[in-house]
Amino acid sequence: MGKISKSTLNKVLLRTQGCQFAHNYERMQSLSLTYCFAPVLEELYKDAPKEERVNAMKRHLEYFNTHPLAIPFILGITAALEESTDEDQKDTVVGIKTSLMGPFAGLGDSLLNLTWFPIAGSIGASMCVDNGSIVGPLVMFL
């Protein structure tokens, strides 16, 4: 346990901020997800043969699509599983990662896109209409 350093996890978190830039219609976010997760795999497989590192990267290039704000949570769980499982149990890691994408997508879409953003927009709009204040748009975006 504790094979993954905090700086590596911070790199992953920083990379997730641009995870929407590499979509494709075959595998959706898998390329971005693998790019975000690469520092963890590089650290875990630094002493392993090149073939194992390549297989680890390929393992995470399978279809993946979820809400962008959920990706750091899913990658955190995946990192913990990658760190604690043996090489013959890595299919379980991919299975859990894949099974998390649907529920997190539903939560992100329903809680953020369909609830929080309209509420914040309504509050910001009412501040602009009632007071004529420029604070309204700032409140909406914050």
C-alpha cells in the first residue's frame, strides 16, 4: 500500500481538468482518461517490463463515458484498486471503473446540469433584474 505518491495523484487531478478535449465516437473519453491516468500507471509499473506497462495502458483504453466532474472520483477509486490488486486481478479494476461510469454520469447530469445550473442561473438573473447589479452573473458562475 502507499505506492502512489501524492504528487502523482495531483498530476492526475490537474490532467482531468482538460479531459473533454480528446473525444472520439468509438470510445468517447477513453483516450483522455488514459492520458489523465498515465502518471499512476507509470509510477506503478516503473520497474515492470515494458510489455506489462503497455498492457496496463491498453486496459484503460476501453470505452468510457461519464460526466466530466466525476472523472477525478472514478480515477481515484481506480488508482486505489490498481495499487492494491495483483496482475491477474486487473480485469476487476476495469470492471469496477466501467460500472462506475453510468451512475456517476447520471448523478452529474441530474444534479449539476438539470438542478444546480438552472438554480444558479435563476438566482443570478433575479439579482440582475431586481437590482440591476453586475454581481448576478458572477453569482451564477461561482
